Amino acid sequence: MPSALETLVKILKLEREQGCKNKAVIGGLSAYSEKWLQDAHKQARLPQHHILVDELADLMRAYDDIANLTERAKTISYMLDRITNRQPAPPEYQERLHLYEQSDVSTPPQKSERAEDKALPENRASDSYQSDAPPVAKKKEAQRTRKSTKSSSSGRTFTPQQDLPPEPRLARPPRKPRPALDPDEAAARLQALEQPVSVVKGIGPRIAEQFAKLGIHSINDALLYLPRRYDDYTRLNYISKLQPNTVQTVIGKVTHTEVRIGRGGRKDFFMLVDDDTGILQVIFFGQHYLIRTIKKGLHVVLSGKISIYGHRLQMTNPEWEYLDTENLHTVGIVPVYPLTEGVKARSFRRNMKRIVDTWADKMPDYVPEATLERVDLADISWTIRNLHFPEGHDHLEHARRRFVFDQLLLLQLGVLANRHEWQSVPGIPLDISDDFLETFVQSAFPYELTNAQWRAIREIRQDMAAERPMNRLLQGDVGAGKTAVAIVALALTFAAGKQGAMMAPTSILAEQHYRNVQKAFEQVPLEHKPVIALLTGALTKGERESIYRGLADGSIDIVIGTHALIQDGVEFNELALAIIDEQHKFGVEQRRALRGKGVNPHLLVMTATPIPRTLALTFYADLDLSILDEKPPGRQKVQTHYVYSVARERVYEFVQKQVNEGRQAFIVNPLVEASETINAMSAEEAYQRAKDVFFRHKVCLLHGRMSPEEKDEVMTAFAKGEYDIMVTTTVAEVGVDVPNATVMVIENANRFGLAQLHQLRGRVGRGEYESYCILITDDKSPEAITRLEAMQATDDGFKLAEIDWKQRGAGEIVGTRQSGGGGLLLGEYVTPELAQLAQQEARTIFEEDPTLSLPEHRLLAERVRQIYHPQTDIS
């Protein structure tokens, strides 16, 4: 038998469906309230339940006297919110709590205060309420609860509020005393994590095959396969309460589905979802096939960003899954894992629970107890359990903190070990006189070097004079003059009679470096000029072989090139310096290959992606750091503005004006071609439009899917002025100098990180003309506007990197660490404080035991090996 409260919910819904005409029950709500009041008080258990019953009865009594249908509808919605714990009790009812606390709470106090004449407060929310069913066996109670959560006749999945225990809070993470484990047994336990998932009871070949689709092969893979989000069904929001520009999770019933034709013939899946408080539009761009999967009448869980489209709430490309009614009864947090076709969320969660329950407690903790004590972190077993199935939100935060710390610690220990091995073999010391350095710098550059450039040169010179090989990162903001510092390093190598090599990611960038190096040495009064060669894939076989011979016999002093430098056949006579430009564009093996061309040469890697100092010292723990935080005199500041897409025509008029004056422009788009799932203009679409708009001018297209030869050809033609406007993607982020380019237009600017926007902006302002960067966006969320305003306010890449880190986490910055290496999980939760702690602890451990050979570090060494395989070179 339904409780009085459940019966009232059905009546209130029916009343709303009938237009609030007071016909849901015979005689109206006022007449019904008296009988309902008695039944509800008999079932109420707690004082707060009784005041809820009083308030609802008072509202029903007053309902007949409300003439305005809109006000009636508001009253119905408010009553439903009170019942479902979305509004608190008003003060006048909270004052009655003591009356029920002092009496037998199974009956109401004799005197009841009426509230019919009191206005409804605007913002109220509620205490939970549960019907007091007769005492029955727990099994029958559970069965009745399950039945009560099935869809009501109006379609909404109603979840009766329970007397939920308060969510467990946790101020400090738990740590248990570690059991005494034989080191061999502990190591064996850690190695056991590399067993296939099929060793877990209940996971047979079919399920193991599903896991393999997700890249999960071993127990270790499974434990590190973390949920992409967590749903707490006690905290879900109603559609009527959703606010634009927020990320929300909602439950509702699909009431309408259709396939709509989008731009360029794209087929989009559209549906309406109703939770009885409101209707939400949902669109999946290009995913028309969902019409076969998501049927009208199904209940779904949606998670995504709320926007306004056509004056209605909308979610675009949300994460979704069928509603699992079991989760409605889960008092806690439900993990949602990234899945693929053919893998069901419910069964996958169940299997992950098996693995976590079986293996989390078997995992020995590899981080020394002293470290955990100093940093105040949880045990690893507890951490793994709470990353997958959190006991509470505090537990999840503590688990994330430990997990991120571990990754930072292991990363640094791995790179420090590489550095130790790299520098354990002596290099070639290069001792150069002050006279040569001063003469070269004064003659080679037609401008004064900045203090930051001189500081970097001194650091590099000091490193190269030592027997221990240099391992240095030169990090500079856009236009800070890294190339000049690299040229000086090559000059020091040449002056010592040794060979130097510089590798760039593209032929066109290599050619630019080649010209700059040649130009610098031409200005210097040297008795013997260096022989400088350019080695790229565009050379003929004869030209290549000639350079190979020159490098092998030492007649070529300096070589600039692309990946061609690391091909078989390239041998150096005595390579003393290897420079890698835009180092994150190269993979691990490529960097090792260049370094392996000499006998432990000095290594200088360069990046134009500013990284906050704390992060740089963490992720580049194996490298000494030189920072160029000043710009050479005469470098123009690029005027930056953001506009909404409605102003695009005015932007194009401005571009037209600049091009008419003889200047050139970039138009950047986030996509190469029209996407099936992203509603953003592609470079190919923008190229067609630009050709129509700027029909009097020459327009070219550059994107990452072109071959290296095609890209070089287009970029060279643009640099020579053969084209007026270049439509491109982020491939233009690293390119040649085009001093005549004065306008950078970035479409859908909200889709780029601040670091990328800053890099793109750096493509203009390299000449004598005033330059502009115009950011076009449709995202009006406070976060997006804050980021774009930061771009307007400063051209300091390091400040922008700090803002990006605080707003978006370290995920994007970590991505620049290397190509081809293992990624950092939960990178968005890296904080400055945690990065610094991990850095301190890694250096403490490394200084004490650089080879991690002490008994207390044996497990740590094994874990480093598991995560960063022996062949990984993280420099």
C-alpha cells in the first residue's frame, strides 16, 4: 500500500497535468487535506516529518482560495520540492520542531498553527521524509521500496526520500599500521598486479575480451582505469532548477525523438527529456544512429553542460546512459566509467567492483611511510577503493590527492633516474674564452640581448664547460629570443672545434633556423667560418650523401635539420651539442636517437610553451631550467580583442581593410573538416567561405592532414607574400616568421586553451606594423569570458599559463611534457601545493638513494618500472 506521501505526490502530479483546476481529487485539495493529515501524521517518524505534514496540509487547505492558475502551479511545484527534499522548511514551521520533540512523535501536538494566510517564501528547501510502514521483514521492505521507484503514470521516475544517514565526512585521510611483509613477498604482490584480469573469479574470456577493448589487460590496468565522473543520486537536480553554463546530471523520461538535418547535411539526433518539473532539449551532433538506441518512454541519465537555445534549456552531446534503478537505491556515489560499444555500464561496474574488492587490499603500499606521514596522505589500498567506489565526497578528494601525488612522485623518480644514468658517463667539456663570446654576440646580432638571454647563455656556457653533460631546458615566451641563445650555444661548440646539431619539427622551421644561423655567422669576423648544412627530407639522394660524408669526416661543423638527422646513415665525427627545438613535438625515441648520434653530447631542449615554474620543476625534474621572461626591444604588443560571432562581418571588414593596405592575415579554426559530433566551423568550411568573402584576394588552406611537403609549400608561399590570407588550424602554432602578417582571427576561441591562443597570437606582430588578434566566441559563460579577458589584458605567457592551470588544471600543460610517453591521469587535479610537495619528496628520496636500492625503496623502484618502462626516456 502506498504511503500517504506517495499518494499525495501522484495527486499533485495529476493536478498539474489537469491544469491546476482543483479536480485531481473529489471535493478538491482542501477537503482531502483533513483525511490525509491524519494518515500522514501516523506514518511520520521524526519531528521534521511532522512539520512537513503540517505545512503540506496548510497549503492544501489554502489551495481552494488561490484564483490565479499560475500561482496554483507554483504552489504545486513548491509542494513537490518540499516532499522531494529540494526546499528547506520555512522558519514558522521550524519553530514547531520543539513541540514534536517534547511529545510522542507518533501523534501531532494538540494545537496546530495554521499557515494559510502566510505568503509562500520564494527560496525554500526541505528535510527528508520517509513513510512509516508497518514492521515487516527486511526483504519485503526492500521489495516494496523497489516497486515504489518504478515510473509513475505521468512518466517520472519517483524516488521516495529515505531517512538517509548523513554522508560520512573525513577531515584527514586514514592510514593503518603496515603489516610486516617480507620484501620478496611484497615485491611478488606488486608484480602479481601484472596478471591478466581473467584471474579474477567471475571474469571469463568473454568479459576479458570486453575489457581488452578498453585497453584493460592486467589487474594493474583495471585498477588504474578510473571513472570519468561520479553520479550521486541524492544530489541530482531537477530540470526546472537548471542554470545555463553549468555542468549538471539529470534523470528524465524521453518523450520525443527525431533526426534533424544540420549544416552541410549532417544528421543530428534530437530528443526531449521530461522529469515532470520541466523539459530539456538534448541534441547529439552527427549521431543520428541513436534513434535506434534511445526510444521514446525510456528513462535516461544525462550529464553535460546546460545552455539556452531558442529560449529553452538544452544539453549538447552529453554523456548518457540508461537509468539503472539499482543506483537509485545506492546511498552514495556511483562511478561512471568511459566505455565503448558492446560494454554495458551496469555489468562493467559490477566487474570492476569484483576486481577492486579482490585486489585493492592485496596491493602493498610502495610509498615510504615517512613520506605519507609528512604529506598527510592515505594508504594506497584505501585510495584505490575510494577512487572507484567512494564512501563520500571527502573520501574521493583524499583519494584523488594521494593518486595524483603518486603519479608526480613516480614521474620525477623516473626522470631523475634517467638524468642520473645520462650524466654518469662523462661528456665533452668545452671551455671558451670570454673574448670569443663577447665578440660573437656583439657582431652576430644587430640588437642588444636581454638580461634573460644573457643569464641563459651564462648557464649554458657553465654547463658545457663541465665534464658532466648538459641537460637543460630553455623555456621562453613567444618572441623572447630562444633562437639567439641557441645560435650562441652552437658558436661555443664551433669555437671548441666540435660539431653541433639542431633539430626542428618541420622543414620550414629548420630552413628558418638555417638562414638565421648562417646570417649570424656571416656578421662575425672569424678567420675560419663554420661549414653549415641543412638536412631535410626534401634533398636529393646525392645532396643527402654529401652531407652524410661531411658529418662523418668532420668537415661540416653545424647541421640544422628535421627528423632526417636521426635516420640511419647519419654519423658524426664528434657531436658535442644536440639542440631540440619545440621538444614536445618529438617522440621519446626520436629524442634519444639524436642524442645517441654522439658520445654523450650536451643536450639543450627548447620550448615556446610557457609553463608555471612549479610545474616545470616537477615535470622536467631531469632538466636544469633556463627561463626567458623578457622580450627583445622593438617587439610589438599585439592588440587583442574578443567578440561574439554576430560581429563576424565587422571582423571580416577589418581583415579586408588590412589586406587592402598590403598586409596578410591568418584565420584559425579548431577543426580540419566538418565534425560529426562538434558544432564548430571547420577549416575547410572557413576556407570556402573566405574565398567567397575575400574573392579579390588570394586565400590558402593549411592543416595538419596535409603531407609535410604540402605544408611546407603552402607556408613558404604565404611567407613570400604569394597569398594574402591563410585559413588554418593549430598547425600554424609553430611556423616561420611572417613579418607582414598583422591579423590573427581565431574562430571558436573558447575551444582553445590559453597556451594555444597565446602561441597563435605570437604568429603576428613580428614586423614593423601594428598587429591584432581577434577572438571570436559564442560561449558567454563566466569561465570563458574570464579567460578571454585575460588574453586581452596581458601578453605575458607565464601569467596566462598560471591562469590556465588554476582554471583548467594541469592536463593541457602536462600534455606538452612529451610525445609518446604515458599520460598523467587526473592531471586536472594537480595543484601548485601538491606539485611542490611531490618535488620535495622525490628529491629527498633520490638524494638518499639515487638507484632506489635500499630495502625500504624496493617497492618504489618496482612501481616506477611498472609505470615507466625501462625503455622510456622522459628527457
